[in-house]
Amino acid sequence: MSAFKRAPVSAGPRRQDILAPLRVAKIVSSKPVLPAEIISTILDYLPVPDLLHFARTSKRMREMVYDDTRWVQRLQVMGCWNEAEARKRFEEARHKRWKAQQARHAEAAKRVGIGVDGVQEPTRTSVTLFDADWEEEAERASTDAQPKQRQASIADGFDAIALSSSGQMSSTADQRPREPESLLSIFGSVRSTRGHARQEYGKIYGALAPFYFDIARSKNHTDPIIFRSYRDPEHQARMLAQLKTFAKSDMSQGWQLREGKLDALTEVFENAVLREFENGLQAGDVEGRVRKYAYVLVSLNGGQAGIDLFIRQNSIFLEKERLGNPMECIDEASAGNISLEPSHAFLGRLSAAFNEQVEVIDRVFPPMANVLLPFLEGTGDVISDYLTLLFDEAHQKSIEWYLKAVSGIYEQSLHFAKSLRPTSTWGDEFYEAVDRMIAKIFEPHIDLYLGEELDFFKHRSDAEVTEWKKKLTEQDASMESLFMSNVNRQADKRDFLTSFKRVVMMPVNVLPTFPISSPFGFSKPATAKALVNGDMHPSHPASAGSSTRSSTPIYNAFAGGSYH
């Protein structure tokens, strides 16, 4: 037998259960703690490089970052998005997809031997059942064959933008665009296409962000790369204007500081251009420096500062006293009547000077600059100052002078408005603006004029009526005295009595004469005459043909007898 003996088994460490780690482990949920709305708000305030890095963390974050509405909002802030154009492009793209789908269906029908019209066609031997799988595999292979982008660059709808270790763009003074002139109209190349807003914003960002962040890092106004990339002042002004628009889309932390530095640099540049523009005006170099720097100012911010300087330095406003003195209308008044010849001459000189400056505006400023309307408003101020002084002085001197001055100069102003000429870019709307200017000038004087005119008319009418009454009274008195002086009282008395007698006798003379054969007639016509003469018992001489009958009762009654 063998002398080998097994060693006694001692109680060692207890064997651990394999499910123990699972019992101890805790399941950690992979769902985000923050709601999607809060995450979306946070993304709105992240810089663009951080946004694109954030999109690589997960598929869900990529969808949130690549959401088209996020980039459309940035384009809308800069004024680069046209919703009508986007809708039109969307409809066109959908129509093209529908056409392509119809073409694919037609091709598929031909492959299985069915024509487009449903006619059976012979099956092609070159087509197998695995053509669809082969096309899918070829497409996947072509996708895998594309070179991958470098990890230090961003190609998520943007141009390749090199990033530094801090996540910011590594644009230095030595890194300049290859074609700077092509970047001066970058906003004009932006298209409003739904689903591609990120790519369109990427074009703007890749062109302007290096200049924008370089200005934010610059120590003084000579450091920015923009003044070394562009030597022409007009190009510099156009780029600064684009950067000002681009700054509206900057929502990340520190945007106030970056925008403030851009505004300060723009102000320094504008002041330098204004000094050159003013020197050109003083030297009379209209076709040279004045025109050149006017275009620069318009390209920078619309040229409002240059327009204001041009109006302030214009001879019409600086030397308006040479156009005419309103007191000349008062001083040259003769025979109690105000003279309006000086005001007519004033408006004529002003019209000639205005038309001359209009030609200068056409030569100096670009067509898109609104120079004529502010210049016209300044001309209206010159006329208003002239007329206000004249009307106030005329009102103090005489109400009649004041009324004649207001009505007469208003008519002169209408002729003045017709004599003005607009610039080449204005049409009939210019004369509408001139009419509004004339109305604005006379509007402060309308109430006083109408009130004074009404009072003057009343007083003048009362005076005229009183004068007429006085003249009529005097005329009546003179006519009465004339008549009384030519009348003979005795003759007039006799004429009156004679007329009265005729009137009294008139009924007797018109009594009818009755015929003899009538039972009521008299024997003779003379009976009536006897009655009139007062002979109540007239004699009746006998005649051969007289009747011997007794008198009628009527006759006796007239004769004073009684009735038998």
C-alpha cells in the first residue's frame, strides 16, 4: 500500500456568489435629467463651435442642434431669410421629388416586365433579383470611401473652420481669406431653403466670424485684420457693415463686449471718413473726395452722418441771409400798402440755389441714398424762418398788411413749388413732398389768419354799410329840399281843390240817362241837371209833342210831392 495520505482539508475562505455583484449594482437611467425645452434654451446661448461639438455627444443632441428652426432664427435676425422664397423652393423640391419617384416607378415596372401603361413586356435577362441589394451595397461602399473630416475641424454644414484647443476659432493676423473681395457680398449668396438653413448660416459664419472675433481680441483700432485684408475704404466700410449685421446673430456669452468693440471701431472709422468728406466739401472737390467718401459713408451705415454734414455745410443754410431780408417788404411799403416784390425775389433766388444743389446731389451721392428729402425739409425751414419774421412784423404794423402778406406769399409759394426740380431718382412723389412742405410752413399761421380775416371783414362790412346809410340819408334830404323849393303853395292848393271837386263830382257825371219811353224816365234830360243845381221845382215848358198825362209817382217824389 502506498504511504500517501491526503492532507486534511481546512476551512478556507468561503466562495463568493457570482450574482452578488449584480445585486449590489444599481441601474443608472440614461435618460436626460433636464427637459428638452431647457436644453434647447441652453443651446441658443452656446457659441457655434460649442454647438457643433455638443452635437457629437449623442444622436438626440445632434437632432436638437441640427434642428432647422434654430438656424432659421439666426438668419431671420440678420434679415437673410425670406419665408415666401423658402415656401416656393420647398414646393419646387417636392414637385421634383414626385417626378423622380414617378420615374423610378416607371423604371421598376419595366424591370419586372410591366410597362408604364400596364402592357406586358419581355423580361430582360441582364436583370437579376439581387439588383436592389447590389445598388444598396454600392451606395454604402461609396459612402465609406469618402475621406473622413479631420477631428480639428467642423464640417457640419459649415465651411472647414479650424478650431483651437479652447474651442474658439484660431484666426490669426497671418491667416487671411484667399479672395477677400468675394466675401464683400456674402449675404447676397444666401438662399432661403428649408432644411438647409444650417448650411446657409455656415457660409456666413465661415466668411465673417474670423474678422468678427479678431476685432473682439484687438487691443486698438489698428490691430484688426480687416484693415490689412482690405485697402480700399469702401471695401472696409462694406465689410464693417456686414459684421454689424452678423453681430445680431451672436447670442453667446460675452456678446455685449464683442458688439461694443465693433461699434467703437465703426465709430472711429466713420469719424475718419467724415473728416475727409468735410475737407472735400471745403475744398470744393465735388467729383473727387466728396463723391468718394460719400459712397464710403453710404456703404457703412446708409450715409446719414454724411447727409447731415452736407446739409449743415451747404451755402443755402449757412448764408441764408443773402437770399433776402423779410423787413424789405415792410420798408418798401408805399401808400399804406405792403410790398411783396422782395419776397418774390427771395423765393426766386432760393429756387435757383436749390436746383443747383440738386445737380450736385446727383453727382455726389449714390442713387440709393435719401438726400433730397432731408435737403427739402431744410429748405422749408429757411422759408419758414423768413415768413414767420415777416408775418409777425406785418401783424404788428397793420392787420390789412398781414392779410395781404399771407395770401400773396402763399400764391408765390405755389409758383415756387412748381419751379423746383427733383433728382434723377425721384418722380411725381417729389412734388407731393413739396406740397406737404408748403402746407407745413403755413399751418402755424392758418388759425390767426382766418380769425383776423373774419374780424377784418366784419369791421369793413359794418363801415361800408354805415357809409351807405349815411349817403342814402343825405340823398333823401337833398331830394326833399329840391322838391320843396320848386313848389308854389297857392297853385298847389288850387290844384288840390280842383282835383277834390272832380273826385266829388265823379259819381254824378256817371249817372245813367234813362230813355223817355221808360216808365222810370224823365221828360227831359235837363231834369238831372236841375236837380244837381238845386232846383227842386223845375219848370217844364210845354211842347207840341209833350204828353198831357199826369206825372208819375216817381216824378212827384223827385219833385218834392207826395205819392198819390
